[in-house]
Amino acid sequence: MTLRRPVRREKTAQTELTRGWSTGLGAAGVSVTVAGVLVNGLAYLVPVLAARRLDPADLSALAAALGLVAIVGVPGLGLQLAVAVHRARHGASDTRRLTAVTAAVCAGTLVAATPLLVTALDLPVEMPALLAVTTAAIVLSSRSLGELQGGQRFVRLAVGMAVLAAGRYGGVIAGLLLGAGPTGALAVGALTAALTPAVLARLAREPRRSSTAPRLTVAQVVAGCGATVAMLVVSYADLLLARQLLSPSDSGAYSVGTVLSKGALWAPQVAAVLALPRLARGDRRSRTVALAVTGGCGVVLVLASTLAGGLAFRLAGGPDYDHLGRYAPLFAAVGALYAVAFVLLNDRLAAGARWAAAPLWVGVAGLVAVTAALRPHTVPGLLLAAVGTAIVTTALMAVTARRPAPGPAAETRPSPPRASPSAVGGRSSPPDRANDPRPPGPAAPPG
């Protein structure tokens, strides 16, 4: 009888984890999806409004400034990823110091580069300082988002995403509506962004408990940042190469097609967001579900692009690009493949794998090498190279995902909580903590 108790406990815990994942795809999944739409909608509204309120020179300056924030703020995304994995594995721990250092490095980089930015990009001298404030606020807010994601409080995570988007873009939109110009709009945006870390910290606050969890390390943050950079580079590499290899008109057409790629890439990302904390706790079924949802969404989008490719291009770029509809399924396939690769990448990061993003960098290097050798000068030529790269990259990620992550699993899994009598088949005796083989129990309900 004593030999069968661990099996029963393990099956019970796995059933509860799977049930929690299914629940997460309900209200929490809808909340995160709506928040993602809001974030992307506000980000899209800024350039659309700026194009109608600013002259070309000011529009270019604002676009360059927002691009700088997106680039320098990448460590914030890596920090959120690292905090979420660490929180899911070990429970609550103090990550404030490392967060402050990361924010200071990002903001300090912009301030230190002021002479270069002013000269090379022809920006007003006060603009880098405003961008530094916004960037620091984004990085500081990422810690709270990571805590919410790792703690599986997904409804609050969705609220936090919406608050950060409102702070990051809402002030800029208000400044443009008031006719403040690019510098004035960024000043209002910096002010509203600076308010968001305190709001998100309050949203993520939990009752204080004594904790023996290890501290988040620099290496974990660097790994998260490296993975985030790799995801951005591999998904935008073909678009950047189009500027070098294609004519201006074909390059513009290719950029319209990449709108379909990005749609197929980011549409199913809610599955990766919900799965990450469970992957960090060793729930393999969550990876299966996340891959199934992501792959299924990709298949649907590719089929839809096959049936209505002309309409897709018309919606993305206007009637002038209707004739490119036959290429729509290939553009959608690129995004769908990378969406699957990113789920596998999150799984490797959650398992503590070293060089988790290596297949993505191999894919980037392969695409650059192939295009340098073949020099495709047409949209279908470059698109075929991009599809081939996406297939190879996703296959490499799938191969590496089959290998166990290095390091002892015991160090990456939190101590199992004391179970109730019902969790151990009705037995009233408490479990032996020293020899309890159960995986960690499910977290509190989302939200």
C-alpha cells in the first residue's frame, strides 16, 4: 500500500494541474486576449494619429523615438519572462534590486547615448531623457507583470497589461490630440508612464510571508533577454532583408505581407502566456495543450489566407496589393511556424535550459547566408527563403525540446505544500515532506 501512495498523489496532482489549465483557457484566457488586443490597438493608434497631426519631419522623429523605446525596452520583456519562471518555480522572492538595476542600465544607456542620438537621428536634445523615463517605467512595471504571470493571476495580469499600455501610449496620444508636437507628446507620455510602476506594484501585492526562495540571478534575466531579442530578430529578419534585396515597390509589398505573418505569430500567444508558469513547474501536459492551441490557430489562419488571400492583403495594405493574395498562405505559414517555435522556446526557458534560443540564432544566420548566396530580388524568392528558414528553425526547436534540461530537477521545483486528506486518497495522516514525490499543487484560481 505504501508503494502505491505516490502514484495516486502524482495522478491527483496532474489531474488538478490539467483542470487548472483548462480553467485558465476560460475567463483568464479571454482577459489576456482582450488585454493584448488593447495593447496592440493603442500601439497602432499612435502612428496613425501622428500621421494626421504631424508634418513628415516630426512624424519621422516620433517614430524613431518610439522605436528606440521598443529596442532599449527589450530587457523589460526578458525580465518579465525571468521573473515569471522564477516565481512559478520557487514562489515569491525579492526581485526589486535586480529590477532596479535593469531599469537603471536601460535608462542610463539612452541618457549616455544622447550626443549620438541627437546627431545621428536629428532628435531634440531633451528627447532621450524623456525616453529614458518611459523606458525605466516600462522595465520597472515588467517585474509586477512577471509576478502576476508566474503566480497565475491571469485576470490581474490582463489588467496590468492594460494599465501599462494606457500609461505608455495614452499620454502620447493625449499629447498629439492637444497639438503638443513630438517632444510635448513624449513628455506627457513619460509622465503617465512614470505613474504605472506604483499602480502595478499595488496590483501585484501579496500578503507578506516568510520565504526561503533563492534570489533571481543576473544569468536568468540575461537568458530571458537573449530569448526575447532572438524572437524579435528572427521574426523581423526577412523584413529587414527585403529593404536590401528588393526594389522599393516590392519591399513595400513584402512589408504588407509581413502584417499577415505577425498576425499569425501573435494571435495565439495567449496560450504561451498561460502555459509558462505551469511549464516552469514541470507540467508537460500544458506544453501539449499550448502547442495544440497554437498549431491549430496557425492551421486555421493559413487556410483562411488560402481562401481569402486577396481580401487579407486588401485589409492589410489596400486595393493596390490585392494581386499578391496568392502569397498570403506562405506569409501566414511563416508566422504560424514561429508561433510554435516560441512556445517551445518558452518551454526550454521554463526548464532552465542553457542556450535555449540557439536554434533561433541558427535560423537567422541561415537566412542571411542563403539570401547572400542566392540574392533573391523578387517577393516570392525572398518569401520562399523565409518559409524554409521558419521550417528549419521550428524543427530545430522541436529537436532540442525533446532533450531534458541540464541541472537537477529538484532545484527548480518548489517544495510541495501540505496536502489535505482528500488530496491523498482520503488519508488523514500528513505526508512525509522529506520523501514526498508529488509535483507542486496547482496555484490559486486566476485573478
